[in-house]
Amino acid sequence: MSKKKNVGDEVIKSMKEAVDFMRGKKTSAVIHKVKIPDKIDVKLIRKNLNLSRQDFADSFGFSIRTLQHWEQGNRRPQGPAKILLLLLQRDPKTIRNILYLKGKKES
């Protein structure tokens, strides 16, 4: 007969493992690293979406000046902006659906 798992014991075990991991101890934790490319062609992403700079900035929450700097190569996107741009490059329809709640009623 198999031993029934106690959810509380599992949570405690997981939390202890998380603390050990944070303290630098070797654990059985699996680390998943996402590779984000160093360079993202913002202008190409925008053009593929058939949007003007202003429309692209308005649609996805970017400053028009920041967008201009990215496209001219004076600056590069960082952090969450870089991830949003990568998602727009790979699956713009899904991102638009998420942002504009297509097919769902807003509560």
C-alpha cells in the first residue's frame, strides 16, 4: 500500500529546500534560465506590426522618445521592456489579446 502524502509536510519540505537554496547550499532545486537576446531590432518589430512610432508607443506603453532612441541605436531596451519587445516579436497577436482583453469582459 502506498503512503498517502501529507500536503503540509510537502510544503514544509519545499520551504526548507528554498531556504537552503537561498543560503547557497546544494539542493535538488531545478534552475531554469531564459535566454534573452542582447540585441532586439525594435524598428523591425514595429514595422512588422504596421504601426507608426506614436501608435506603437501608445499601444504598448513606451515613451516616444525612448522608442526613438532604441530605433536609432542610441540606447538599448532593458529589463521588462526588453522582454515585452521580445514577446511582441515572437507572438504579437497573443500580447495584443492579453493587453486588450479580446473576447473577455472586463470586470
